[in-house]
Amino acid sequence: MISKLPNVTTSIFTVMSKMASDYNALNLSQGFPNFKSDSYLIELVNKAMAEGYNQYAPMSGYLELRETICNKTKLLHSKKYNSDTEITITAGATQAIFTAIATVINKDDEAIIFTPAYDCYSPAIELFGGITIPVQLKAPFYKPNWEEVEDKITHKTKLIIVNTPHNPSGIVFSEDDMLYLQFLAGKYNLIVISDEVYEHIIFDGLIHYSAAKFSELASRSFIIGSFGKTFHNTGWKIGYCLAPENLMNEFKKIHQYNVFSVNTPIQKALAEYLETAAHYLSLSSFYQQKRDVFLELIKDSKFKIIPSKGTYFQMLDFSDISNESDFVFAKRLTKDYKIATIPTSGFNENQEDFKQIRVCFAKTEETLISAAKIINTI
Ligand code: PMP
Ligand code: GLN
């Protein structure tokens, strides 16, 4: 059989997590919390199951959850999506992104992505015959250059994918960035996928500029969220996609035959849990405290650090420590220092190596202290 994705190998998150377990290393690589989520949320899921919410949910999602997300989006971004026609609950953000890409991309279409990029964009683009056009963000600030984006737009460009707050760099798009995106998308008639899975993890008083906040941008965007990320349950694989009705209609045609519908009891529980805005509004300060504790603990290390502005990832620049490649360095840290991290060159065009590794600080204070002790000896 001829492979459809000949260049795809096992994801670096899986590789490094396995290495962490093989070498009994502290795992700050793959992005997942090592603490429990709110017991009240778990109780709500148990209650939903006990009460019999165990059969198929509607194809586009449990109605009350769709309504709650639409109300939350209105509250936070002043944009009202229609809960019947403009939202679908998905099996995590990965499936939402895949389905959105499948909806948009035809053979030979070009899709612009910013690199370093989360790993699921490019394979999906290629699977549907598209061509990924990377725009490289440069360390250490990873600031988008919109003129470069415009230079890469051709008559074949159909889609642009953005991710804010950004994995792995921890940068956040400004209002001006989103306005530029809106301008270019309008000028060249592009569809946008706005990956906003870290929408509630943003620091130092910065604002999350969702694509939903900009009406012309929203009218051509799929906006993607993830409750696994938001509520510390990455294993639940539940998320959502918001888009105007014309786009969502096409999205649903694919979702219907790929997934049909997402597990019911968690949807029922999330609908109730999201009614209390504090459950998501408290997350930025919760994670900022973790970031601050961690950065204070490693402030005298030999790594160069620019504090993350969002997500639960921090980049560590090791150029003063070693001139090894980031892969060799990260593997050596796992084996010799018993700490697993993510080398980031694999997320870049041509594997450009900025000598930066990514660590996940969604960890208990105890783990952060143990990690810092190791990091300070490197
Ligand atoms: N986008 C980004 C930027 C991510 O970091 C992740 C990983 N959580 C995803 C999408 C996928 O999210 P999910 O686990 O809900 O599929
Ligand atoms: N989003 C997680 C990360 O960036 C990984 C999810 C996965 O393993 N696919 O680390």
C-alpha cells in the first residue's frame, strides 16, 4: 500500500513521554496536568451517567452545552453564535481542526500556517491534497510578520491557521495582529482556522483576542476550543468548533460521518459546570501562579528565559549551556538528568533549531520544585 503520509512519524509528544517513562524521568514534555481536575466536575459526570445520560447525543452536540458555549462566547467576545446552526461539539480540538481542514482544503490548495506549529495541522492539510506554506516565527519573541504572510499568499491560498495563545512559544497575538489577519483574510478571501485551545490561560493582564471579537474575521473563521485543555482533563477529548452557518453546514456533513456525536455524560456535565463563569475565569491566575513559582525557582539557572504570556508551556533557551541540537540535548536531559522536555525544532520549517526546549508547567508545586532542582544543575 502507498502511504498517504510518507513523512509522518510518531509525534514528539508520544516519543518524549515514552522516553520519560523508560528512563524514569520527570515528565515536563507532553502537555498535560499531573493534578486532579475539580472534583465537582467529576461528580457532575458521574451524576449524568447515573441519571441515564448514556445514549447518543445529538450530532452537533448536547443542546444545553451548545447554548452555554454560545452564551460564554457572547459574554467574553460580544459575538452571539446560533446554538442550532453555528456550533458543533467535537472529540477534542484535534478532531475539530481535522474536520475544519477537511471542510476547506481541496487538491492543490495552499494553507498558510505559522511555525513553530502544533503538529496536527500539516498532515491534515496534506491528506486532503493541500500544500502547507509555513511562515516561520523567529525566536526569541516569535512575533508574526504580516508582510511576510502577505508575500506568501497566492491565487491558490485558501486557508490560514492561527493559534493564540501559541503552543509552543507562549506568545499571544495582539489586537493589531488579529486586525491584520482580518484585513488579509478579507483582501484575499481566505478561510481562517483559529486554534484557541488555550483561550483561558493568558497572563500578565493580557486579553485573549479571539477571532470571535472581530466581526469580519468571525464571518470567515472556524474557532476551536478544548475542554480537555481548559479543565485539566486532556484524556476526555472533548472540544468545540464555532463557525458561521455556511461554514458550519459543511463542517457538520463531515463530522456526521467521521464521529457522528460525542459522548453524552461529559457534555451534560460541562453544560452545568460552565454556567459558573469563575470555573473558567479563574484559570489564568491559577496558571500564572504556577508559571511565576516555576520561573522564580529557576531564575538562577543557565537557561535564558522570556516568560510565557499564555498556554501552560515555557520555552527554555539552552544556547549558553550547549551547542548540541535540541533533539540531542533533550534526549540527553532525559537520560542523564532525568527530566523530559520537548525539543522544538521539529515544529519549524526545515527543522530550524533555535536551541529552545519546551517545558510544561501544568504540574503540582511539588513537581515544579523537583524539576527546578534538576534544571538548576544543568
Ligand atoms: N491545538 C493546540 C495548540 C494544542 O496544544 C493541542 C493539544 N492540546 C490541541 C490543539 C489539541 O487539543 P485536544 O487535546 O483537545 O485534541
Ligand atoms: N497538546 C499537547 C502538547 O502540545 C500534546 C497532545 C498530544 O500528545 N498529541 O504537548
